Amino acid sequence: MALSNGAKSSTKALLERAELSHLVEEVVSVDEARLAKPRAEVYLHAVDQAGVEPAELALVAAHPWDINGAAAVGLVTAYLTADRPYSRAMRAPDMEASTLPELARRLIAL
């Protein structure tokens, strides 16, 4: 699942251009919640769409504000550092790594 502040069609197009669309079953847009991240309602809408409890859904992001929003509603959070330190003013992520494959390995190990 991809959760985007952008339009669903734009996000799908980005995933297709990056040749990642086959890895994403569903794109959830903030348009559906009529609010933008990091509002709690957006993450809870994604939880509803996934049909799981908040603690069963992980958000992987490179933006501390996005991690902070997801953590506020109880999602597992994984921060992609991309060589940028995480802001200590925000809720700490559950895990962080500098690459997506490393974050995926850590999430799978949970």
C-alpha cells in the first residue's frame, strides 16, 4: 500500500515510472480522507483500508513529520534517513536505516 498526499493517479504514475507498481496493491490518497498528512485521520483511513489494527501497519517514510503523524496513531514507523538525521523534536521512529532494503529487512524481522 502507498499512502500519498498527492492524487491517486499521480502516485500510481510515479510508481509505474519507477517500475514499482507491481509491488503496490493499493494506493490510498489523502483525497479520500479530505485531509492531508500528518493529520491522524489520514493514517487511520489507511488502517481502515488495510483492514488491520494500527500496530499491524507500518509507515516507511523519509519525512520526520510523516513518521511523527503515523506514530501518533500507533503505526509502526520506519524512517529512511537518506543520510539525514531524524529530528529529535518529533516522536522517534521505531527503526531507521539509510536504504529501503535495510528497512524492509528490519520490518520483516519484527
